[in-house]
Amino acid sequence: MRPISCRIAAPLLGSVLMLGSGTGWALEDRVVVMTSYPDELVQRYEQAFERANPGTDLQILWKPSRDAAVELAKPDQGGIDVYWTPSLGSFPRMRDAGAFRPLAVDRAVLPGVVDGQFVSDRQGFFEAFEVAGYGLIVNPAALARDGLPQPATWRDLAATRWRGRLALPIAGQVGFSGALYDILLQAEGWEAGWALLGEAAADATLIGSGGQVSESVVNGEADVAVTVDFFARSAIANGHPVALVYPPRTAFLPAQVAITRGALHPDAARAFVDFVLSAPGQALLFHPDIRRYPVRPAVYAQAPAGTINPFQRTGAESYTYDMEAGLGRHGLIASLFEKLIAERHDRLKALWGAIHAAEAALAAKPDPERAVLVARARLLAGFVPVAGGDVDRLAPTFQERRSNRNPEERAALQKDWSARVDAAQAEALDLARRALPTP
């Protein structure tokens, strides 16, 4: 076992955990950490932790988040001491299943709130380790060449005719899309947000792979795409002529860390969590091979030039994103995106093309009667078959879309949605065409 004197390493690193009865005792000879982080991040933390805690071996079990719950549901929790991964939904579910032990955190150095929103567990069973923001990746030079404005808000996605130069992820196929679209929908309002998405999607390319969404801007296939920021930040760091834009109303969502209820190496587990949340551990996130945002505000004094500080973001609007409410809506959002947008993409192009043509004609020659038709067409084109007040009631039905839970109810709802969406869009197209001037 390690000499007792070595145990002072964690406090010297800038401890944030209010350590319990294990403090002052030698650490165990190992700590088992389950994660889905990539090797370039894990290896740097492994090396740094073992240097700070000689005699304690950090053992990594790599598991995708979909398999983590199975591991932690075993009688011995798979021998796992720490769960450390970028998987928003898994932490609340596992907390509610009793998988974690509580953490006591020093909020003077680790506030648990970023950009006005909670990123750590209010019940204290898991803690944010780093955050990623959601926004737009753009090619400023290409936009200028084509005479297109650089978007600054979510609403700008529908305010400009992008002529196919906008890329959007397909909800349900791209991992970050559920959170991204929920952020937009909470920021803009449920009904208004879906209308915005439908209008934007009509002039967009839909992409089913997360990395390819940002890559489409990097390789010149698109000029604008919605994304999670680490894709854009990586492209910028690699010299690509792209820029990252955070809308005034967006969110920074966390990756988290927790100690398992049955940890076999509890002191080493606390030392690992303390390390990744310490000043040196958080500063590692600035490394060129990692490029993530720390959750410890003080370390931004060490940030590379040009790093955005989410704790002091300029241009941000007051907007408190409800992360835990949003987690339960991802399946519903994916199902609605499929019915409203993905399955009817060609129809959306024709519909919004007719509305835009009618609006252009009205701008050139105002006509009050035609204006009423266009306004009604626009309202119907943005129709969503689930009212905002029904979202949280219906969301559990779609929370596990690939499971066998409630298949008949889901199928009946989707059939009803399709019929109502078809009727609304057909009427909208008819009205838009009637609003066009007679040749």
C-alpha cells in the first residue's frame, strides 16, 4: 500500500470534494473507471492522475453509454468505482436507480452552474466535468462570396434563403441532435421552434452522421450547419477557414462524473474525481488534443488565446435551459422530426418555395387579400401535431424509441400525426399558390 504521506497530493492540486472519512488514509492500489471518452483524452488523464497519485493504478473500462447501465446494474456493479463519460441521459437514470453515492462539492470553486443553467446534479450524486456548447459552424468567406449574411441566431436559419447551403442533422440519427433541437425549441418556444425548423429544413441538406454535419462546412458542401462546438473547434484548430457562432440563447451541456454506490476502492475513487475537477485536471481540457470547456471558472485564466469563456459569454441573453426536462423529450423530438421533416422533405421544399414566392410577389406589389392567404399558409406550414402543453405528458411514450415499450400507442399517435400534418401542409400549399399573382 502507499505511504500515508502521499495522500496529501489531492488537496495540493486544489481539491473541490469535501472528502469524507477516507481522507488521511493511504489510497488503494487501483481505481476502476468506466468511460466512453476517446483515447486521446483518457490517456492524458490516466498519465496525469498516476503521476499525482503514485502507487494507484488507473484501470479504464471502455463502454458505450448504452452498455454502461447494464454494467452498473450487476450485483457488484461490474467492479466499477467511477463512471466518467459524456452521456447526458445516463446519469439521471442511474442516479434514480441508486447506482451512485453522494458527492459533497465545494461550490466556492465549482459552482455547478454555467451560463445561468445547472449542469451538475442538484441532488449531489454526480458532478459536471466539462461542458460543450451548441451553435453554428459557418464558412465566412464562402458566405461573403455568395452574398449571404452570417447567421447569428437560431431564427437566422429560416430568415435567409440558403439555396441548399445549410446542413441540419437528422434527429434520432445524430447523437447530439436531440439536445441541440431541444435547446432551440426551448429558446424559441415549442410551436415557433418547429415552424422555424420546418422552414429552415426546406432549404437544407439533411445529414444522418454527427461528424459529417460539421464536415460538410469544412469540405465546402455547405456554408452553415448546426453543431456541437467541439467539432467546429477542432476544425478551426486544424486551420480550416470556418468560424463558430453561439446564438444568444443556447446552452452548454455537461459530461459528468460519479462514484458508484458499491465502489470497492472508495478513497482512490474520490481521489480520481477530485483530480479531474481540480485546477490541474480542469486545465488539461485546454490541451490541443482535447479542446473542451472546463467547469471550474478560475482555470480560464490559463486558457489559450481566443478561448470563449462560457461563464462570461458576451452577447448571451437571459435563458435558463431546463436540461433534465429536455432529456426526456429527445425521443419525442426525433419522432416529430421524422414525421414533420425527414419523411416530407420534398413536400416541404415545394411548400415553402411557394410561400416564399408569394411573399416576394407581395413585397413587390402589396395586396391585402393575398397577404391574408400567405399569412394563413405560413401558419399552417409550421403546424406541429403536438401542442406545447402536451409535450411532457407524451414524452415518456417516446423516450425509448427502439424498445418495445408502448409500440401500439406510438404507432397510433404517429398515424394521427401524419394525417394531420398532411392536411395542414396540403391546405398551406393551396393557399400559397392562390396567393401568387395570376400570370
